[in-house]
Amino acid sequence: MKAVGKWLLEHLFLPILLIILTPTIMLIASQVFTGDWARLFAATPLVVWVILAIILIPWAVYAIHHRIKHIPGENWSLKPLRLQPPEGWETINNIKHAGVIWQVRVPIRTSTFRGKEVPTLNDLDIEIPPRCPDCDTKLKQAKSFWWGHIWKCVKCGFRKRNRDDWFTEERSVILLAERWFEETHQPK
Ligand SMILES: [Zn+2]
């Protein structure tokens, strides 16, 4: 039952699409095959329409209601576990990607004997959340009701819609950061 519920929710647009498309397709089919826009409608027994309505309308209402109620909770459920280095992070670069700023950072590591250790490629980490391109404030993320995610700056009102959430974008940013690091830090 749970799997069925999940499938119904994940296909939120299906009932809405069916409600819109069924009459449209029937109108066109009626015109094409009978030369009369309304003939197929008239020929369809009422019971078919009633059954369709009984299935589709509650499905659409339920799916929309669920989405409105649960979207705020979903925004943080994706958060992966991130270890915090004991001496904190040092930002070594800013990368612009997907219209926002991502800080590239490395753990601060100091050794009693050798002083500060030089970071390697494996130390690179991308700060989450990314920052506002206009004022450098950390952004807020909200899943959009219709499509994608919305990143918002609480300080200056900057707003950007992005298909993927920032944990997904981060995987591209780390590749850019690694390439930048190779170009600037490693001997040719
Ligand atoms: Zn801003």
C-alpha cells in the first residue's frame, strides 16, 4: 500500500494531465474519425466519465495536498553527513556555478613541528550552502511546488530557480574545484 501511495505521489502531474488530455484527445479523435467534434463524447457511456472522475479527482487533490504539506520537510532530508575538521576550514577559492558562488575550502591542519600543512587535492571541500552572487550571504533553498528548487538570499532578495538541489550541483562544483587546484597548485 505504501509503494502504491508513493507511486501516486511521485506522479503528481499524471492525474492533472489525464484530466486535461482525455477530453482533448477525444475531441480531436471525434473530429478526425467522425467529422463531428462531439460525437465521441455522446457515444461514451456516462458510467465511464463517472469512473474516471472518481479515480482522477481524489488522486489529484491528494497529491497536491501532500506536496504542499511535505515540501518544507523535504528540503533538509537530503543533507549528507559532513565531518567538521577540528581546527575549522580555510576558504581558498570561490567558484561561480549555476549562477551562484561556491566556496572551495580545505581543513586547517597545523602540526607542532612543521607548522601549517599544505593542502592536497583530496582535502578540497565545497561549502554548503552556496552564496549569493550579489552580497555573498549564504542562500536558502526551498523545493518549488512546480519545478526544481528555489535559492533565495534573505539579505538582498536575490532569487534563482535551479533544477537540481545544491547537493547535486556540488558534485559538479567539486570537479571544477579539482581542475582549478590542478592548474594552480601542482607542478607541471
Ligand atoms: Zn544577496
